[in-house]
Amino acid sequence: MEQEQPRPQKYRDMLFDIGTEEIAHVEMLSIMISRLLDKAPIGDQEEAAKIPILGAALGGSDPKDVIYAGMNPQHEIVSGQGAEAKDSMGVAWNGNFVTSSGNLLADFRWNLMAESQGNLQVSRLYEMTGDTGVRKMLAFNLARDIMHQNQWQAAIEEVQADGLHEFQIPSPFPLDRVMLSLAYTFWNCSQGTESERGRWAHGPTPDGNAEFSYLADPKPLSHDTDELSQSDPRLHGTPKQPMPPMSTGPNPVSGEEIPTNVKKDAVAKSSTSLPALRSTGTPPRFREARPTRNRR
Ligand SMILES: [Fe+2]
């Protein structure tokens, strides 16, 4: 008899499925751009600029401006007309685009947002072109990302139904460590109380644990107005009061050498490592150090 897969396996497999599909979307878009640019007459840019809103985005209605704005010399010189892993403004993709928190529910919600934003942008691109080939491809992309929005919403529900997470993140987390008395009240922190009419101010909360309430006139929860202490002078920020120039450790400019009987890494450690600054206030080494006077 076939054994049931362990629960996390289906999530792992699903992530591999969609990851592969999304890479294929990048490939489709790259080929689309290449085909559009291949033998594209310069007049096309001028025509595009005649659409007022597109013309404004392209850099104006003067054909020369539009052509310059639409040019990306690197596309010719660096990538030989191939697609580059950069955004439309030439900013290279980077690791910040990867969201992998280790918490499936948090990531699934992020993915639902990303699919929503992605499809919003595809729909805008759709409106910007009359090219039927491009529109056909974008109609495909719109369909797949409707699937993906549904997919992530289903995954959000499933990971909770499987008992791996509750509605709120973090979970599981012992709620007796949370100020739950503050957890279900909507705070009116702006002028106007129209927000009271929303679902977020009344009725059962989505986590099923409470009822929403509305606080029309929130008051400060603390009277703590203590200022932070002065930061370490070796960070050379603006002091609270005028103070003499200050530095610690050997000064090679005035001929101070690292003594041969001191290990080099010991010196590096004492002159560069800053103790926990904010929490302990003035570090002991600084208090003991003699100020280095400015010689001028
Ligand atoms: Fe997608």
C-alpha cells in the first residue's frame, strides 16, 4: 500500500513546481522583449510617444527625447541584445527579492501579495500595448497569476488546516506571553472616525479568538520620556554638549608604534571593538582613556 507523504512534502513539492514555472515566465518575457526589439523601427517609439500618458513616461513628446529615454546601450554592448537580470530602470536583481523566512504561512502571504502586484503590473502593460501577440502572451500570464493568487490563498488555508500554524504569526507561540488585552482593538490614530465603519472594528476577529473593538480616542500607554544616553564619542556623531576631540588606541601619525611585545590582533581588538554602547552607556575603556588634544 502506498504510504501517505509526510505533510511538509506537499508544500516543498508545490514550491518547486511554482518556482520552476515562474522562471519559465521570466524566459517568456525575455523572449518577448527580444522579439519586440528585433527589427523594431525607430518610428514605433515615436508612435508610442503620441499616446499622452505613455509619452510622458517615455520622456516627453519630442521624438529625440523619447528615443534617448528608451535607449539602453548596455542591452547592445553588454548583453548583445539578450535579456539582463535587471529591472526596467537597469537596477540589477538582487538577493533582497528572495523571501524565505522559514515560516510557510508568512511566506505564502507574501507570495499572494507578490502575485497580486505582478498581475496588476501585467494588466497595466496589457493596456499599454495594441500588439496582439504581446496581448495574447499577457492574457496567458494574467491567467496563470490568477491561478497563483488562488493557489497561495489555498496554501494559506491549508497550512492552518494542517495544524502547522494558526491564523496569527508567530504561531505556535504561547499567547500568555502576549499583551492580548491590546490585540483586538482598532486604534483611531488619525482625524476622522470613518474607519469605525469597517469590518476590522466590529465582529469576530479572523483568528476566531475575540471580537474587534474600536478605540476612538487612544491615550499614550507610557509616560516614559527619558532621553537616550550620549553615544560613544568614538562614533564621532554630534555630542549633546561641546566636548574635546577624542580618540583612543595607538596614533601612527605621531609616531606611536604597536609595541613588539603586543600581539597585533590584540591591538586591533582593543582599538576597534566597541562595547555595547547604548545599553551600558560610556564604555570603561573610554572613561580611562586620555583625550588626544588637537595640536593645531
Ligand atoms: Fe505567478
